[in-house]
Amino acid sequence: MAVVDISARTDPGRDPAKQVNEDAFGERATAVGHLAFVCDGMGGHENGREASTLAVQTILEWFANTPAGGSPRDALRGAIEEANRRVFRLGGPGRGPGQTGGVSGGAHTAHAGSTCVAVLVHPGGTEVAHVGDSRAFLIHAGTIFQVTRDHSMVQQMVDAQLLTAEQAAHHPEANKITRALGIAPDVEVELRAQPLIHAAGDVFALCSDGLTDLVSAQEIADVLHASPYERAASDLVDLANARGGHDNVTVVLVRAHEGVAPSRVPLGAAPTEEIPTYGPTKTLTLEVAPPAPPAPSAPHQPATKTLVGAPLPLPPGSGPAYAGPASVRRPPPPALPTATHDVEHATPRVSRLLVVLAILVVLLVLGGAALLVYLHLEDRGGSHHDVGPDGGTLSLGLGGPSRGPVSLVPTRTDAGAASAVTTKADTPAATPAGTPLRR
């Protein structure tokens, strides 16, 4: 639901003949948005006040019965059309089937009638509707834009390029309006073709002609810039009264807390909206409200990306994959080395490789030495004899299938002894008969 700030005031003005206030206004948070509107009664003091009061009551009642989920645009149109029917039933001496245009706002007009200008602020934008010459302005980034066009005789002259906007403001027929509530059984309510895309902090200013006859659009923007928002509506009324206050004057200000989110903008819409404005003001190009920045993720958490119908970037060596509309969670990319010591992590790998190569070389050398010994023993008939320093004999023997295992037999012989004492390693338990003992 749209959240807004309201600043409003209505005053009868300074003209002693108009101390019955024929202006009225209403504002309310409804199921389809926040509503604010101004009605300026006409048809004589009592008729004008009764017409504007009835219009306000009807519009508020209509929205009180509008359920959530309905169309804001249709609700606004329906409320103003119903107000027209009820004001028309008030009647008056001036009513007639041919009285549908050229309606005077002077006191001599007996038929009850009322103008109406309204805004309905909702998350999709702001609907603007009006009947008559009460106006709506949009103040965006300090610049004011008129977003309604008067239903009046002088406005028709301006459209036909017979008058300038400045000339129309002081024309003797400036109080003649061509459309109002209650003049005919049906009324054509003018709504903007699309809701206005507003930004956070934008202000809609609704007012009766008691203000715009005496205070220019630029002065309205200046007061809004200089005054506290809560006092701005009263300051504008005081400014009109200080300049004569020749009519009732009403001001309602509506300030939006939030802008229109981009997701609410119709698909295919441009990021800006060209808003036709009226009167001596500029053409407004209003940027779409930017999305709120994403909340910072917790440290060391994987980043979240949303991919719609696009292939996922895959790490090297991964197979192909395709992601349809989905929200996927991917870990952050690995950090690149930023200092020399980060690159030196490759050194241990080289050292391990050298160790492995050294072991292989040692094994090959040992294997080669063993092979040479074996071949040497084969050459010598399976044995090798060496005389030790003490006169003993050291024999290295290579046994075959008929000779038994390889044996290393150190033998010591003492001179003059009748027999020899022999020490052996791995000596068989019994020596077969006829098998010589190799030394």
C-alpha cells in the first residue's frame, strides 16, 4: 500500500461576499491506494457548498466499498461519475437538457455544481483525474509541472492559439468552465492515459482556482522548497490571501514516501516517461525510480546471481550445461596470487620429484651391483675364495638345485691341528652324504 504525507488547508478567502466556503476536500487510505481530491462548488453560496460537500461524501463512500485487488483507475473514474449523478439530482432552477457547457462560476448561477481534481497514489504509479478547472501539479526534483488541463473557455482559446497562457490568466471569461459535476446526468471524467511514474519525495499539489488565479506555478514550487512540508499548504493559502484572496482557496499536498519500483513498470516501457504538461511549464521527462541497492552479503558467503534463460559460466574442464529460469548459488572465484610468496608454493613439488628420482637411481645401482656379483659367481663355478689376514679362508658360494643355498662360510685352520673347527651361518641340519663342503 502506498504511504504518503498529507498537508492540506481550505479557507474562504478575503472577499466579504464569499465567506461561505464552497470548497471542500477529502483524503483517505483505501484498499487500492491513497486518495486525495479537491472539489470547488458553484451555483450560489448554499448550492455550491452543498454540491462540493456531497461530491466529497460520495467519493469517500465509493472508495470505502472498493475491495482490494480492484483497478485503481476504474475505481477513481467510477467514484467521480457517481458523484456527478448525485450532485445532478440536487437540481436547481438552472437545470435544463441543453445546459452542458459554458457553465458560469459566478454567484448568479442557481444550479448546483462542482469541479473535482483527484489523485490516487498506488504502488504502480499515480492516477490523475479531473473535471473542471481545479488543477493538479507534480513537483519533481524542485521543478513543477502542471499535469491537468483546465476544462474552460480560455483553455480552449489557448489550445486554438488565440491566447497565450499569460493572457488567459487575466481574461474576463476566465471563470467560464465547460465541464463540471452535476451539470448533466453523465460527465466525461478526464484521466491520464497511464498512471504517472513518481519518485520518492515527489509532491502532488491539488488546488482550487482561488490559488492559481493569484499564485503562479513557479511560486508554488518555491514555497514548497522554502517551507517545512507540514506548513506548506497553509503558507500557500496565506500567500493567496495576502494578494487579495478574492475567492475560496484550497490546497492539498501529497508527498510519496516511495517511488514506483521498476518491476511495476509495464514490460517494454522506456526508463523515462514523457509527461505532457499544460500551461507555461516545461515538458517532464521523469526517470523511473531506481531499484533499491541489494543488502550486503555476509562475509565468506557465496554470492547469489539470478540467471534467466542464459547458459551458466562453467569452470574449465566441466561438461556443457544449460540453466533455465532459476536462481542459482555459485561460490566466489579463487583469489589470484598477489605476492611473491604465493608463487613459491610450487617449490615442495620439485623437491619431492628429486627425492623420487634419487631413490630410483640408488635402486638401479644396487640392482646392477647384485647382477654383477651373480654373473661373477657363475663365472667362477658358483664360488669365490678369499684368504683373510689371519690365514683363514672366506668363501662366497652360489648354490644350485643340487648344491643347496648360497652360503657365506668363514673358515679358520690352526697349524698343526689334526682337525678343523668350522663356524657357519644358515648351516643345514644335516649334510647329505657325498656332498663336499665348499670353502
